Amino acid sequence: MELHRIRLMNFRQHRDTAMEFGVGVTALIGPNGSGKTTILEAMGWAFYGLKAVRGNKDNIRWIGAPARARLSVEVDFSLNGHDYRVVRSLNKAELFQDGGAAPVADSNTAVTDRMQRLLGMDLHEFYNTHFTRQKELAIMGAMGAAERGKFLSRVLGYEKLKTIQDRLAKVRSNLRGGINALEVGVGEPESLEQEYSEGEKRLRASKAALKATEKQLAAARKELEKVGPEWTRAVEEREKLQEMLGNKLLAEQKVAEARKDFERIDRELAEAMAARNELEVLRPQLARVAPLKEELSTLEEDSKRAGLKRTLQGQLEEVNQEIERSEARIKELEATESKLLLARNELEKTHKDLHIAQAEEEKQRTVWVQDKQDAETKREALQNQYRDIQTHRKGLVSLGPEGNCPMCRRALGTEFESVIESLRAQLEEIEINGKFFKKRVKQLADEPGEYAAAAEHLKAANIAVEAAATRVARCETHLKERADREREKDDRVKHRDDLIRQVAELPDSYDSDRHDQVRKDLETLAPVIEKSIAVGHRAAKAEMLVTELEIADKELSERDLVVKGILEAIETLAFDEEAFTVARERNEAAGSAVRRLELGQVSTEADVRTAEVALNAVAAKMNERARRAETLRKLKQDLKLNEALNLALKNLREELNASMRPEISEVASSFLSDLTDARYQELELDEQYQTLVVEDGVAKPVISGGEEDIVNLVLRIAISQMVAERSGHPLSLLVLDEVFGSLDDSRRENVIDLLQRLGDRFPQVVLISHIDSVKHGADRVVRVAVDDKTGASFIKEDEPAGDHVAA
């Protein structure tokens, strides 16, 4: 795989960062926390989605991004003769091939699956293949023998076999549980056959009892058919008698109702005739009502117009008062325009002061941050240098004058004391410088006075701007209010003129005394009016009641004749109560016998069905036993296959782990020979996974810190190449993330020079470091920094050095 370009938009601290990749060694340099490693994390997210990032999707968005700003990462790369571009955002991902307009995969899941197939490795294998971090080298160096063996097995993917074995163990446990359950649930065949025989006997006995019951039931039904018609005729005669008695009672009730109606109508007719006479007495008083009502209607209209005039006069007085208040407020706001001009001039001045204060605060903060970072970086470098010299001095002291120097490989002899003294002097000088920078870091931990004063001045300038803006807003509000008041005054003047016109149009004449007198006269005549209405209703019904009385008399005569006819029909019907009782008893006896035998038939039929169900259940048990026996045989066969597969996987793991050490040693040895100019031509991993280097044909353990760093580095690169070979792709990209922290300048330069010589094996090498000297020997230098104004990371490529030519 060859990287071409990556672009981060609103990813972590990168607002919009684009970086081109080329062939050779690229140094990515910047202070800690500037976002160097984030660029590689974004590449992992583009390839594999959320599982490649720290945290979750809610905390990968740049905190300074607008609410709806797009978050995305684009990566261009080549693989197996094709060009690809992968674009991933929070909710969508797309993969394009060979510049095509349509994506070959267009969802988060589809792109992740397609990338895993293209690269031939999952996320864990991808990182273990292409990425090497400082903490991984330190972890390998600090591991014990067993831990280092497990680490190598896990990185190379051998632990996947153990995962398969664990899953097989769960399946094996389930199989054994199923076998145990089936063995317990299968009954003995002899007991099932005996139970089936007894069921057949019960079924035969139940069928014989059912046949006898059916014979008795047929005889009982024949008897019931014989007495049934006699009972039916008796019931019909009795029902007919009861119907006649009911009709007689109903007819007598209707005669009584008709007589009551006749008497009621006769009384109402007498009352109607009396009401006619009473209405004639009231007519002289009723003649005055119509003229009084007409006069009252006229007076009511006059009263309404007089009330409306009083209301309009009250509104006119209120409008005059509102006009006076508007004129007074307009006079108060006459000086608003001059005050607004002064307030705007003051606001412009405070804005200028605020810009000056902001520039000064930003300047002081930049100076403070730069001083603090420089002090921390120099102190860290002195600490690393102090540890290296102290380790070297202790090694020389333990070897003595006659021991071989680890650096020059010869005895120091008479130079031993001078070398030790020189190292002690270097340590003292480093201690003095270290104390100075420690004090300097402590001093810069708190805000310096210049920055605090600038920040306070900025705060005061902000307050002044807010106060001036408030005064401008108040003046603008008063100016608007004056215009509103003038419009309100004009509207109210128009309203006042309209009210004056309406008041003048309304008449002044209204006789309230006459109005009261007319109402009193009508109230006096109210009882007469009510009485005339009631008497009039009764008098109007007289003619109708005469007709109703004639109809009621005819209805009463007809109903008397109906009652007489029913009495004659009852005398004609001959009904014998004693014969009716005898017929009922004979019918009830026959019916009771039939019902009893029917219940017996239902019971015996239930016995037959129960015997059949029990017999079928035994037959089902026999079939189920045969089925379970077959299932048990298959489960035991599956258990045997599972155990055989588990043993084969166990043997395979042992063979892979046995061949892992020599294979890693062979790959790492070729790297070690190149990195040490053939001083060490071979590297071995013994049975305890301890590293040995072969020098002049002799295997010896790693002694110095520099050798250990080199050995761990070549081991890590060898592991990456083996993982890549197993995925089917050559190891073309290598990323080294902060692996030079424990090396001095000369060792760093040696490693970079050696990586340049290995360009045929690693066409693309990316070095990530906060150490500036790493840039020497790199083909490209890309710097990562943080913008103090926005808080966003950005990159800038150094101009190529004149004396360096890319390999």
C-alpha cells in the first residue's frame, strides 16, 4: 500500500488539514499535544470506522466547529495496481476506485468490510503491521519470558486459534449437557410395551359399555315418543284457556279506560264553556294594552340614543387626556438625537480601545506559552542526557580500569580516572542547568504579571464597550418612542374629531318620566293579560271537546260487547285439570329416563376417548424414545468430532509457537545486520524469548541501552513484516511514533540513516517526534503546530535543504 494524501476536516483539533505523502522518509515534527498522532488516528478511522478512535463519535469533533459543520476524513492511496479514495464522515462513508464517479461501497459498514478485504487484515493486524510506537518498544523490553512469548503469539494472530478452542469448549459443554438430558429422559422399552397392552384392554371394555347404554337409550326414546302427543294436546288446551282469561282481563281494563276518558272529556267541556263567559268580562281592560306597548317601544329607542351620547362624551374626555400626555412625553424626548450622536462616538472609541487590548493580551499570552514550552523541552532533554551519562558512568565503574569499555570495546587503563572525572563534571553541569530550568518551569506555571495586566485591561475594555453599546441602544429606543408618540397623537386627534361629530348628531330630547309611567301602566295590566291568555286557551277547546265526547261514548259501547263475547267462548271450551296432571307426570317420567341414559352415553363415550388418548400417548412415547435414541447417537458423534478438532488445533498452536522464534530471528537478523553495518549479523530468541546477538560467531546478551533499543526496533519491524506477509501484501509503509525518546542525537541520526538505506524494503517511512533534530536526514519535514487564536492544529512543510537529496 502507498499513501498519497490525507485531509482532516473538524477531526479532533484539526479544523482543515491536508497532507501529501511521498516516497522516502517523512518527519512529522511538533510539540506534544499538537495533533501529530491524530493524523494517523484519522487514517485508521477512515479505513475501519469508530473502533479505530479513542472515545466515541461525540468527542472526535473539533470543539471549535460550528453546529452543522461537516466532520470528515479523506485518504488517497494505491494498492495492487489500483488507485483508491476513501471518504468517511460521522453518518456516511464512501470508497472510490480508479477515479470513478460512483463509489464501489457507500455505507459505514460496507466501506469498513471492503477496506478489510483490500488490506487483508483487521484493525489490530493493520496497526501491528504498519505502526510502531515508543510504548510498544518499552513494553517489549520490560516483558518477562512468558509475557514476551504471549505478546508475539497474539501480534502474529496465533491467539485466534485459542479463541476457536474456547468456542469449541462451549459447544462441547452444550453437547455433553444435551447427551445427559437425553439419557435421563429415555424410558425402558419393556415398561412402555406393558403400558400399551393395558391401554388396549381399557379401550375394549369402554366400547362394550357404550354399546349397552345406546340400546337402553333407544327404548327410552320410543316410550317418550308415545306419551309426547298426549302431553302436547293437554298443554295446548291449557294455553288456550290462559290466553282467553288474559284477553278477558285486558278487555275489562280497556272498558274501564274508555269510561274514564268519557268522564274526563265531559268535565273539560264544562270548563271551556265557563272560560268563554269569563273572557267577555276582560275585553274592556285588554283594549288599552296595544297602544301602551307601541309607546313603550318608541321610548326604549330614545333611551338607547341618550345612553350612547353619554358614552361618547365620556370617551371624548379620555381622548383629550391622552393627547395631553402624548404632547408632554414628546417634549421630554426632544434632545434624543444629540444624545444618540454622542453615544455612538463614545462606542466607536471604546471599540478601538478593545482591539488594542485584545492585541496586547494575545501578544503577552503567546510569549508566555512559548517560554514555558521551551523551558519544558530543554528540561526534558537534560533529564534524558543525565540518565544516559549516569548509566554509562555506573557501567564503567562496575567494569573498572581493566574492563572493556562498552563503547570502544577496549580497556581504559590509565585513562579510567580521567574518563570517570569527565563524566562526573558533565553530570554536575547538567544538574546546574536542570535546576535552572526546573525553577524556570515553576515560575512559568503561573500567569506572569505582564499577561495578567493585559488580561485585566482587556476585561475593562469589554465592560466599557458593553456600557457604551447600552447607552446607544437606550437613545435609539427613545428616538423610536418619540416617532411612535407623534403617530399616536395624530391618530387620537382624528379620533377626537370623529367623537365630536357623533355627539353632535345625536338628539337631546328624551322624556324619562313618561317612560317610567308607561312601564308602570303595563305592569298594572300584566295580571289581566296573563289571565286572558289562560282563559282564551280553555275557551278555544270547547268545539273540539264536543266531537271528542261523541267518539268516547261510541268506544265505550264497543268494548262492552268484546268482554261479553270472551265470556261466552270460555264457557264453550271444556278443560279437565286432573287429566292435564296425569299427562304431565307420564311425560316427565319418560323424559327423565332419556336424559339419564344420554348422560350415561356421554360418560361412556368420554371413557372411550380417554382410553384412545392414553393408548396414543403410549404410542407417542415409543416413537419419541426411538427419535431421542437417534438424536443421542448424533450428539455423541458430534462430541467425538469436536474433541478431535480441539486436539488438532492444540497441536497446530504448539507447532506454530515452536516455529515462531526461528522465523522471527531470521527476519530480524537481516534488519539488524543492515542497522549495525554487519557488526551484528544474527539475532536469536532463546527458549525463554530472551534476545541474543551474534558477534564474531558468539551469541551474547544485549548490554547497552542503545543495543536494546536497536534490538527492540528490529524485532518490532520483523513482526510487522511477518503480519503483512500473512495478509498477502508486502510491507511498504512503516510508521514510527515517538520511538527516539531514549536515544541521544548520534543514535537518532544512525537510525534515520539506516532507514534511508533500507528504502528498497520500506518505500514509505513516517517518523513522528517532538524532537526537532529528527529532521536531519529526512526527505521531507512536516511541522505540526497549534494556532493560538483558534486552538486548531495546522501543518507546514519545511523547504528542502540544499545539501540533502532524497534517497
